[in-house]
Amino acid sequence: MNASIEKIKSLLQQTLAELPPSQHHLIDEVFKELSTLSQTLSGSQSDEPQPTIDKTTGCYQFEGNNGFYCPHCFDNQQRKVSTQRINSKLRICTDCRSSLKRLN
Ligand SMILES: [Zn+2]
């Protein structure tokens, strides 16, 4: 997608050369919009919420979400699998059966 934007910019540069200076501000506006668009696009690619490790449980947590998720399933398969609480010190992943303990 960013390659398309680079292509548009290059076409605009050529257009700019053909335009009288009084019209250059229009192209400048388009450049600005393109920069915003390109930032939005690259931002949306990494829009997946990044987990933080919860040291108390050894599980991953995601922003705006109170669940505890298996770090192994997420790291290996990018899947959010809820962990099941066994007791105050132990949780297990319902999918890969990993035991998740408090981190030291
Ligand atoms: Zn798992």
C-alpha cells in the first residue's frame, strides 16, 4: 500500500513541474493528505493490541481487557486463549495445557 503512495507522490511531483507556481499549494495539500494517509495505513497494520505480561499470573493481558491469556498460544499462533484459574498460584491454558505461574 505504501508503494502506491510513493507512486502517487512521484506522479504529483511530475504534475507539480507542469503547474504554474500559483497552483503549487494545491499539490502541497495533497502531499499533506498523503502523509496522513500513509501514517494511518502503517498504523493500522500494527493495530493488533500488544500484550503485556502480568507478573502475578504469568499470563498475557491486553489493554482494555481484564482477561488472562496464554503467552505460548499468542506467541506461537497469534491466538488469544483464555487461561483457567486452578488456584491462587496456578493457571492453565485451556488449549495447550501450559501451566502459568507467577513470575519471579
Ligand atoms: Zn496455550
